[in-house]
Amino acid sequence: MHEAHDRTTLYRRGYLANRAARIVAEVYEALEEKGYDPVAQFVGYLMSGDPTYITSHRDARTLVRTVERDELLSELVRGYIQAQRAVDRTG
């Protein structure tokens, strides 16, 4: 087996992490306001890269495109893990 396959590549989140969190929250709210399922719409956008999954309401489509999709995905995973840990602590 090649040595490269034995190593774990580290992914380092950039300085946009806090900005990504704010954008996720703002876009989520805009999607809710328009009556969309925010989770389904985010999944569609993250999987395809097609910005039409995000509403233009409250300039959400433009806003979401200011952050790379991997930054948004990192923020969503981080938030999920934090929430699960909080649930585990409170039992």
C-alpha cells in the first residue's frame, strides 16, 4: 500500500468560519420566509452548486455565493456535531 494512503489529510477551515455561520443562518431564514424547506434547498445547492436552489429573497442567493460551498458544509457539520454533543451532555 502506498504511504500516501496511510496518512490523513488535514482540512483547515479558513477565517470564513464565523462568516459562514452567519450566512447559513441568514439564508436559512430567507428560505423559511419564502416557504421552502431550508434543509432540502441547502442540500440541493451543496450537492449541485446550482444557486437556483437558494431564493433570491433578502439577497440570499448572492449572499450564499460569497462563501465557498466547502466552507458552508464545514459549518453545517460543525453545528451538527456541537448540537449532538450538547444533547449527549444533557442526556
